[in-house]
Amino acid sequence: MFILRTLCMGLLGCSLLLTAAFPEPAGEPDRIPGDIYWITLHQVIDPVAAEFLDSSLNKASEGGGAALGISLDTPGGLDTSMRQMVKTILASPIPIIVYVSPSGSRAASAGLFIAMASHIAAMAPGTNMGAAHPVGIGVGGEMDTVMSEKVTNDAVAYIRSIAEKRGRNADWAEEAVRRSVSLSAEEALRENVIDLIAENRRALIDSLDGRWIVTATAEGILQTEGAEIIELEMGLRERILSIISNPNIAYVLFLMGLMGLFFELSHPGSLLPGILGSICLILAFFAFQTLPVSAAGILLIILAIILFILEIKVTSYGALTIGGVVSLVLGSIMLFPSSIPSLRVSLGVLIPAVVMVSAFFIFAIGMGLRAQRRRKTTGADGLVGEIGKARTVIHREGKVFVHGEIWNAVSPNPIPEATPVRVVRVEGLRIHVEPAREED
């Protein structure tokens, strides 16, 4: 009995050892089925783009989507918005696919960081990626050497950490930041910067079927064969914000707002210019929150309007007007001090706007000065120089019909009745007159 018990215990021990050494194969890995939600970001990376990505990701997650795709074409954008989008992608519960498309598109500067952070990075033939050296916000977009080095080192560390997390070429990513190098789609694939090249979106999605994906909260195999593509569009709020966030639109709104307030202050009670001007200014300042705006530029434009108004009140022989024009031009140039053309006011908008505003105020100032120099035609002062007729004999006192009214009149010399007279001055309710000359 003892021998039998010992034998059974030995067999059980061997079984346990074999089980530990050769475990049973695990079950099938989780598959990630579902539709592919898709958005298009063919724009500058700004707060609108960041908000759109965040809201679209929420919709895709709540709708049970297998992934969220992004068709990307951008020259770059704001660092703060780019970092917000990278955080959203890294924390995403579903895979994010960045597809630089269509042909001719690019993922430059901030766009490179977003593509690097994605779970799957793809490019269409004829696209490029890179040129991510940081630029400063200031006059000319320049930074001093120390600050430039700090910003560059920070961007290098950031993109290296992203590339290493996604298993991509961190060395090339560093070069893209330090030396602004770029790659074509074929070169990016060869350098392990992207995962694949696809002719179109459908081909991209089909090629992802069976790919192992690890997100912030789960991992599994994508099941995309035959998946439906669900397009997501910007909401009304995002579309409006996107329109007014255009530097050209924001600049025009700002000028229109200032001119509306000028009309209201110069003609109190007109209401409509003041209401429209206030609305334009509110929209302009709302847009300024999403753009790299120079406070000096705003102050110079406001100073220009003040100088134009002062020209009406102060005799400066045009000096204030010239100062206003110069201030308006400098303020317009400095308003959006970005090295990215899409974040600056285009010359095609700036030059006509400056010319039209300057011409308007010069015309208004000219009309105001002309009105001030014109002889008064109303009130007591308006009677001076008017021609009337004596209704009675005027010696020390008498009656004169002038300007449709009968006035008490006095004259140092006698004036016969029915004689034409000219008003010399007004003194209370009496007028001083003298005989009118033939040339009057």
C-alpha cells in the first residue's frame, strides 16, 4: 500500500512539472471589430483641430468603432494644440490611424508629432513628412540663441519619447526637429517612420486587418476587412470657430469692430454701428484666443484709430493722420507674428484693408474739418451776415424781418423803413444791423 501511494504521488508530481513546463496554449487573442470612424484635418493645427479630434474620438468610442482615422494635411501649427492632440492620441482607448493624404499633402512640423504618436501611421504616394524644427512667436518669428536651444531640446526629447513608445525611428525624428529634414512616403517607410503606404483610404483599411494593436486601455487584433467608414464632420460651433480663427477673418473683424465703435461714439444714439462693432470685436477677441497674437500689434491698431479721431479735434496739419497710418500699418504687420503663412494675415487682405481704413478716416477727417470751417447757418450765430428788411424806421430801436422771423433791432445810424439791412451781431434777443451794401 505504501509503495502504491508513493507511486501515485510521484506520477502527480511529474504531471504538475510537465504542466508548468509546457502550459496549454492560450485562447484566441481578442479581436477588435467595428466600423472605422474618419475625420479630415486639412488645416493648421490649432485649438479647433484639437477640439475636433477630442470630440470625434469620444463619438467613435461611444459608437463602438474599431478605430479612428485621420486624413492629415498640415503645414504645422501651435505647439500647445499639437501637444493636446498628442495627449489625446496616446490616451485613446481605440487605435488612431493617421493617413497623410491625398497625394501632394504633407505632415510638417506639428503634423509630424501627431503622425508619430498615432498607433498606425500611413502615407499616400506623393506625400512628405518632416521639417519639425520649432519656431518662435515674436516679430519675425525669431528667438535668441539660448531660448531657441531650450525649445529645440524640449521638442527633441518630446518627439524621441513618442517615437520610442511607438517603436519608430527616434534618431530620424530627432533630425527632423534639429535640422528640419523631410522624407517622401517611400523613404519614410524605409526609415521605419511610418507603417505602410496605401493608394487610398479603402486600401489602407483593408490592409490593417489582422494587425496587432496596443492602446492605452486594451490590446488586440484589428478586424477591418469590409468595415464601414463613418465620416465625422465638424459641428456648427467648430465650423464657426474655424472660420473666424482664420487670421484674415479675425483681422477684418477687429478693424470692423473698431470702426463700428468709432461711428457710435461720433454719432451717439445711432445704435446699429455700435451693436455690429461690439459683435465684431467680441468675435475677433474670441478668435485671438486661438491664434498667436501680438499685444503690441493690437495696441498699435487701437492707437491708429485714436490718432485718426484726434486729428478732428486737434490742429496738427496732418501729423496725427500720418502717425495713424504708420501705426495701422505696423500694427497690422505685427498682429500675427508667426513664421507659418497660414497663421499670418495675407498681404492680399492686409494692404487693401489698411488702404481702405486709412482712406475712410482721411475722408472723414477732411469732411469734419470742412464742416468746422463752414459758416454757421443755425442758431444765433447763424444770423450774423444774413440780409433782412426793416419793418419800421430803425434809429435806436426798430423791427427787422430776417431769416423768417421779426427781431428787435438797433442801429447807431437811422435806417428808413423797408431798407435792406445786414445783421452785424446778435445780443440776446436783439440784433445789431447796418444798411446792406449792394454787393450783399
